[in-house]
Amino acid sequence: MSDTGNFEFTERTTMRRQANRAVFDHATAYAILDEGLICHLGFAVDGRPFVVPTMHWRDGDRLYVHGSSASRTLRALEGGSAEACVTVTLLDGLVLARSAYHHSLNFRSVMVFGRAALVEGPEKLHALARLVEHVAPGRWDEVRHPSELELKATSVLALPLDEVSIKVSPGDPVDDEDDYDLPVWAGVVPLALRAGAPDVDPLMRLDIATPSYLEHYTRLPER
């Protein structure tokens, strides 16, 4: 699946309310997934719903999550018997209107529906390398790679990026016509995830310098 196409409509991805916020192209979905660091993984087991916050990463047209091999979440999903819904949301701003009713948020979100497949063999190590690179590009080549025991203790699941819903809500507040003359401040407070200066591990060797990719770390996309 290339970055230039559009996703196909399904019953679950067709937006019926505020349909003007719906986006359909691969590039927008991939950019949101790649910028985000945390997702919410939803699924049901024996009729009971669960939503679990976890890390995600993308490699091509597949979305990955990982966790302990003993995790109830991953064991419930790994056979593909339970459907999953993965949601990634990026908060871009507070939209403050003149009326309480029209307050809202500027955000970008992606929902991925599907059945997860357990990743094994060489693909598993490659997927974990992509995880580390998703968090801090350039780091995989510096760190110790997982041992066989660590690989066995870790499960990796992949979902195809086939059934995807994208919603983007940008812009200024929209008030009722009668409210525009109210003596109330209105506008947008931009929000973004920004990194602070790295805190050095007190047990780290003194001859190790802070890597350049951490000195200039950012999750903000290039504009």
C-alpha cells in the first residue's frame, strides 16, 4: 500500500456526523501514526470490553503493538479470534469559543479496525527494531539487541492498515451569529508534545556523550 492512495469505505469507517472532518488518504493516516507514541487498543473478551494504552509503530502498511508474552491482552488477540480497534490521537489545540457549547479541541486521529496476527521469526526482530527507531531514530544501532530469552518473553502483533478511519479537526471557533459581539475572548491555544533536555542516568559512564538525536529530539513533523 503506497502513501498516495485512499482507503476504501466500510460500514465502520463511514463518518455520519461531522463528515467534513473525515480524511481518506494514506499519507495523512501514516503521518498521524508515525508522529504518535501511544495508542489505545480496544477489544472484547467474553463480552467484556477492554481498552489498553500501549505503544504502537508502523512499518509500511502494517501497524504493530507489543507486550509481555504472558499478557492477557495479547493472548486474547494473537490468534485473530477477537477483533481489535486501535486509536491514535494527536491533540493540537484548545478551541475556546464565546459560548460554552461551542468549545472544542483541534486534533488528528486514526482508528484502525482488524484482526491481529502474531509476528514470529526474523520479522519479529525487525519489528522490534522499528519500534526502537520509532521512539528514537538512530538508537537501534547503539543499544544491545534482544536476547533469545527476551524475544521469547515478548509478543508482537501486527494489524493490516486496511480498514482505517481518519478524522482531522482544525480551525478557529465557530460561534452562533448572535454571539460574535459578546465581550468574550475567543481563539485557539496551540498544544504540542515537546521534549525537554535529556536527564542523564546517574549510573551511566562518565565518558558517554548525549547522542545528537536526543539533543534535538522532537515529535513535531517537519512543516
